[in-house]
Amino acid sequence: MDQLSPARVAVPFSLLAGASFLSSAGARVVDPLLHVVASDFDVAVGSVSIIVAAFTLPYGLNQILLGPVGDRFGKLHVMFFALLGYAVATAFCALAPSLPLLTLARACAGAASAGLIPVGLAYIADVVPYEGRQVAMARLLNGIVLAQIFAGPFGGLFGQYVGWRGVFLLLSACALVVATLLLRHLQRVGDAPPSAVKFDYSKYGLLFRNRTSRLLLLATMIDGMVFSGTFPFLAPYLRDAFGLSYAQVGILLAFFGVGIFGYTYGARQLIASLGEKGLVLAGGLVAAAGLAIGMLAQGWEAFLLVEPMLGFGYFMLHSVVQARATEMLPTARGTAVSGFAFMLFLGQSIGALLVGLGIGAVGYRMTFWIDAGGVLLLGVGLRALVRRQAC
């Protein structure tokens, strides 16, 4: 497979980060809006959780298609068409007159978004050696960091002063801008499709026939359940428990991104000092401790610490899983990363539905305590898996 030169790889980094920003913002911007959307459609917050799962489940399912497509026809081309689809579907979210139609539009946006972050990660994995890959991916994921920081405040502010529909219109317009810039890059520089790779879905079978890959994919699904499937419900918890406005909730959620930025800034030093075994264990401990502090807190001020702890701990653990996933199929990394993303967002969808049911049955606090236990067990289990792979 042809390798791109480092100079050529460096050119689209800002565009890949922009696409990552849009994908992450599309998923997270609804967190502070769940309450206002529920009020608009006159339903309970638990019922509105479907718009979280509606985005993430198609996101995961569409990986099955887009991974081999990117391997065969070029990853940057896939990202361009994904951006166009994302822009159209997100615009329809803004126009949805009912919760079922909003759910459908969110599903289409999630399916299109599947061609952004995972395909970009596979592109980087093709051209950066493993020893430098986590640092390179941290650069790429700066887009996600910005989304984590700004999606909450913007979502909260729009929800309170403009309306949740304006959020989707803004995302749609931004997607069109990034798609236009990416098209110009493709016309000027081109893509680098690995022509030796056949359009072959049977490679997914290789992932599940390998025991180590199976365990890593199972851990990925649990990662999605206990982290991404749970985080959206912190927003309605903060509003219901402390009476905060949508804008205030959004600002608090931005501190999650501060934690992620802390990880990306210190990734090189953390990897060197802790190693992958230490990263996954420490990440689980930090995130579980953050949830515990949040559930013990009697005031919202504690979440100024809780949110950065969640972001920092999550990315310490998740970055290792992500980097390991790129090595499951070295000759078809688009397929491998797509399998990883499918399991991650399958877990996120399952987690969102289970947490919604849990909140209705036992309340917010008990549900988050259970999740904290799951986060801790995941960190311990991943440490054992990484140690086994190193032997």
C-alpha cells in the first residue's frame, strides 16, 4: 500500500480536525437541549433520549459500509460526501415538526457522520507509525476537544435565547464550508486510495475470528455504554438537581472539553511515563472518581472539577483502545477502525437507552453510581487485556 509523505499528510490536518469537530458537536450539542426539546414536544426527558440513540446507532451501523469503501476508493473522498450528507440531514433536524421526524433526521445525520472521525483516524493510521500514532491522533482530535468545549455552551445558549433549531442550522452551514474546503484540497492535492485493497466485507470476519480482536471490540462496546451513553444525561441532571438554566448547564459541560485538552496537551508525556497499561487503569480511576464526586456533591460548583476529570479520564482510557484498534487489520485499517466505531456507538446507543430506563426506575444518582462502577471495572479489565497483548 502506498504511503503518503509526512508533508502531504500535514496539509489536511486542519480539515480533518474540522470534520471531527462537526461530528462530535452533532452528537454532543443535544446534551444541554434534551430538556428544552422535551418541553417543546411536551414529552418527558427520558422519551427524548431517543434522539441521542438515533444519532449514535446509525453512526455505528454505517461503519460497516464506509470502512471498506474508504479502503477501496479513498478516505478523503468518503469524508467529502459524508460532510454533504451531514449538512443536509442536520438542516432537516432544524425543520422537524415532531419528535418522530426529528428522530429520523438525527438518524440520517448520524449515518452521514460515520464517514468523518473514523475515516479520518484510519487515514492517519495509514501514514503514521504506531509509536507516534497516539500523539498524531491527539492532534487530529483537537476538533473533538473544541466541540466538547463549545458544543455545550452554544447548545445551552441557543436553547435558552434562540431555540434548539438554530443550533442545527449553524452546524449545517459549517459542514458545507468544511466540505467546500476539502473539495478544493482534493482538486489540488488529490486522495491516495490504496488500490491494492479489494472491496471486501469478509475482512470483518477476520476481526471476530481473532480472540484478541474480539476482546478489544467487546471492551470498545462497554466503553461506549459507560462513557458516551451516560454523559448526555448529566445535563438534565444538573438542571433538575440544581435548577440551573440551559446556558449555565452548557457552560459546565464545556469543562469536559478542558479535561480532554489537558490530555491532548500532555499525551506524549503521559504515554511515556505511564505506558498503555497505566493509562487505561488511571483513566478508569479518574473518571469513576469524577462521577462519585458529582453524585456526592450538594452543589453544582463541584462539577467545575467533575467535568474535567471525566474528560481527562475518558481520553486517557479511550485513546489506548482507539490506537490498538488501528492495528487489528494493518492491511485494511479503514475496515478495522469502522469495526471499532461500530462497536463503540452500538455501546453508546445501548447505554443511552439503559440509562434512560435506569433514571426512570431508580433515579439519576443511583444510575450514575452504577455507571461509576462500570467505568472502574472497564479500566481494570483493559489493563489486563493490554498486559496480555504485550506478553
